[in-house]
Amino acid sequence: MKITDEKLLRIALITSLIGIIGLIVFTPSIEVKKVGIDEISRAMIDEKVCVHGVITDIAQSSSKTSYFLTINDGNGQIPLIIFEKQVAEIQSRNLDIDDFKNRKVEVTGTITEYNSELELILSSGDSLRIIN
């Protein structure tokens, strides 16, 4: 059996379609791990996690483009970094960063390390939500 360019193209197309269908089917079932702040460790760097807690402190960067929030869940606390793009996304929802102070929130973000301290980088503007 001789493989022609046409057969190879069909095989590639079918394989691509199967892959795309697989992504569509399985992507909704991928969940972010929910953790307590005290469970976060250096072994989790670059992992996407979800935490619940209260925003206890809000500070703005010297350039006034980013924010540094502190999240406390009663067992630990971690800094949450919100960059300019996410700030704009939050403001597009008619919210101000200061609206989150002393409120219970759900945050989805990526664990990183900066100056030997673990921190959480907000994934997107809708990854920070006030909960009751």
C-alpha cells in the first residue's frame, strides 16, 4: 500500500478532528484543586488552585498598576497579586478593588514564589469573586 500526499492529509485531518473533539469533551471536567492556604507549599509552585478566605489588606504598587491583597482563611494567609490586565477586567464588572476589603472571597490563581515567599497570581478578572 502506497501512502500518497492525499492519504497523509486525510489521516492528519482525521487525527486533528479527533483531538479537537477530545478537548471539547474533556475540558469541562478539568477542575482546579481547592486548597486551604495552610496546605500551599513550594511543591505546588506553578499549580492553579482555588482558595477561600477574607481579604484583610489591600495595597497598590508604586506604579499604581498592580494591587497586592492579603487573603486569610483563618489557618493561614497568602499575598494575592493582581496585575493591570486583571484590574481592568475587574473594573469592567463595575467593581473596585477596594470593594473586596474585609469580604469573603473565592480566588483562583497560580502559586508562585517571589523573594522566597509564596504568593498567588490572579488568573483573570473573574477569578476573584465575593461569596457569602
